[in-house]
Amino acid sequence: MKRIYGDRDIAYQRRIERERIALTGVEATYYRLERSKNVDPLYNEPCVWDFTDFCLTVAIEYEPRDDRDPSVREEGFEVMEDSRIQISKLEWDESAPVSTAPREGDVIFVHGTYFDIVRMGAGGKVVDLPQFVGYKLEGKRRSKFNPEQRTA
């Protein structure tokens, strides 16, 4: 099967994805969790929450009314809200101070709301090629143990 754009296929597709998110997305602050600095060497537990923050443009799908999951337990009332966030690979490569992909445990601040990143994956594979054009993240907003307590 011959490709339309030769060796420039994936670069072209990544530029289109970046432009789509730039036109429809919003500015966000991404807090990257520095895991090597956060672990107590003796107990292997988080001791200090140390984040590196930077700004980038993301596309977010978040509707508080639809994605709300309230629950009442012995600990009290808790509400969790879901969001789906997309980041262009080119935007990530240019904005992020680290070369690795986004990870679970990171925090994103968008539309005045903090979200924990609970799931991450490479998204936008074009015609079953192994390359991808961006990252798809799943974020959770919790009424208890909210991320703004850690990033402050």
C-alpha cells in the first residue's frame, strides 16, 4: 500500500491534530509529578508533593452535570466528576520540559478546575499505523483529596 504523502504522513497528521486542538482548545496548566523526589526511601511512601508546572493548549470534554458521580459512604458524601482531555504530540514536545509522555498521578488545571490524571494513552492512530498524533487523558475531579491541596 502506497502512502499519500510518502515519509511525511505522520508529520502532516500531527500538524493537523495540533491545529485542531489549537483552534478548539483552551490554555491549561499541567503539573508534572516528580516521582523521584516524592518517595520516602525507607517507607516507599509519598513524603512531599513536588510538581513541575508548564502551560499548553488542550482540548477538554467536561460537563459537570453529565459526568457527576455522587456517593454516600461511611466516610461521608463524595462527588467525582470525569473529564476527557486531548493533547497534541507536537504541543507536548514543544511545551513540556521533559521528554516522556504524560503519566497517571499528574494534575491539570483547566477552566478553573483541577483534575487528577487517572488514565493516559496514546491516541489518534491514523489508519492503524504504529505512530500516533496525540495523547488522550482521563481526568477525575474529586470533592475529597482534591489535587489543589497538593499543588499549592
